[in-house]
Amino acid sequence: MKSDIKLIDGSGKRLDGRTPDELRKIKIEAGVLHRAEGSCYLEWGNNKVIAAVYGPREAIPRHTQNPLRAIVNARYNMAAFSVDDRKRPGPDRRSREISKVISEALEKVVIMEQFPRASIDVNIEVLDAEAGTRCAGLTAAGVALADAGIPMIDIPVACAAGKIEGQIVLDLGKEEDNFGAADLPVAISPRTGEILLLQMDGHLTLDEFNKALDLAISGCYTVSELQKKALLSKYESIMEVK
Ligand code: UDP
């Protein structure tokens, strides 16, 4: 979408004052819901997301069961009140797509063979949305899975980079997403470096793509440290009580 909005000012600062390689403010809390096996509340800029993990439990309907391994069933939902124009409640094409790509990303890190015929259900609820909710949701899901004690090769993490006014920048905000030239959400397994999710909206040259990918991956490593801190601080507080 074209606009007259200036997304980068003369001194190289973005609309919210960030430098090109700066993330929005991120806050992560593990274990916020008592009924879920594992959960996470995450704020990323003005995005507010909850992830809740249930299971492993018998996959229902039974025809979805795999006798050799578990399935990960992620369900991304955006609350009607999470966006400026009220969103019609219930699943739509966008939320089905996001649920599918997040499920596939999580299946690459969960050790699925340990739970034949089971389903690991990951509910992601977006309470407040301001661009980058799939990355925020996947990152929260990673913490919630770890909090649930689900065996994984690693804690998955996501971050996006994009292009605004000809420049590659980290973690697009709302106006940047609306009026920028491209958005590249990426999820990785930080330990192995494997890419778990890669999507692209807009146009990038090969050079720009490589630069954006490197920047998004470096953002993932920064967010990964915050995930670990959130999990550590939950378990440290449990130890203090005991
Ligand atoms: N959005 C909206 N209404 C919708 C869907 C999306 O206002 O029905 C906004 C919301 O702020 C979201 C942003 O558009 O975060 C970008 O959506 P996109 O599909 O690119 O996914 P995201 O960047 O959130 O992963």
C-alpha cells in the first residue's frame, strides 16, 4: 500500500523512534494459567498474546491419530476486540493459515515419537494486535510448550524483518507493515539454526532477502534469550517459595 507517511526520518529513526535493527519492547511471563499444562503471556510492542498448551492427550477425532507419533494442533485466534475494526469472531482463512504454519513449525521441534496417537494442543489467543502477531504467537507457544514439560529438541522462536522506504529493518510495527514494501516472518530452532517457518509478503531482491533473513534470525536469537529468562524466573520463584 502506498502512503505519504514518512516511515524513516532524516536521522534514520523509525516512527516509534527505533533504529533499523531494534526490536519493539518484549515482555514474557511463563505459567500464567492454572488449568493449562503450560502457558505464556507475551507482550511484543502493543501485541498481547496468550499461549496455552494442553496434552499430550488422546487425539480426537480418532482418525487424526498417528499410531507412530503425536500431532501438534496449534490454533491461532484473534479476539474480535484485538484490532481497530472489530474482527468477526471465529476462524477465517488467515487464522487457518497461521494455525497451519505454526503447527508445522512446532512439529519440527517437539519429539513426537514419544507420544503415539496423542495430540498436543496449543491455543494462541491474540488479545491486542499490532503487526507481527504470528511471530509473537509462535514465540509464546514455544515458552508454553517448555512450561508444559513437552520434550523438544529446542524452544522455537520467531521474529520478522522487512523493508520500508528501501531499507531493511527489524520487527515491523503497524504502520510499517501497512505501508512498507515487504515483511518476512521467520521462526528458527536457535540451537540447530534450522528454519521452522519462513513466509514473505511483498517484494525483495535476492540481496535484500538475504539481508532481511539474517536480520530476522539475529532478532530470533535476542528473543530466545528472553524466552529462557522467563522460564528461569518462573522456576526460580517456585524454588524460593519451597
Ligand atoms: N489485522 C487486522 N485485522 C485482521 C487481521 C489483521 O487489523 O483481521 C492487523 C493486525 O494488527 C495484524 C496486522 O494486521 O497484526 C498484520 O497482519 P498479518 O496478516 O501480516 O499478520 P501478523 O503480522 O500479525 O503476523
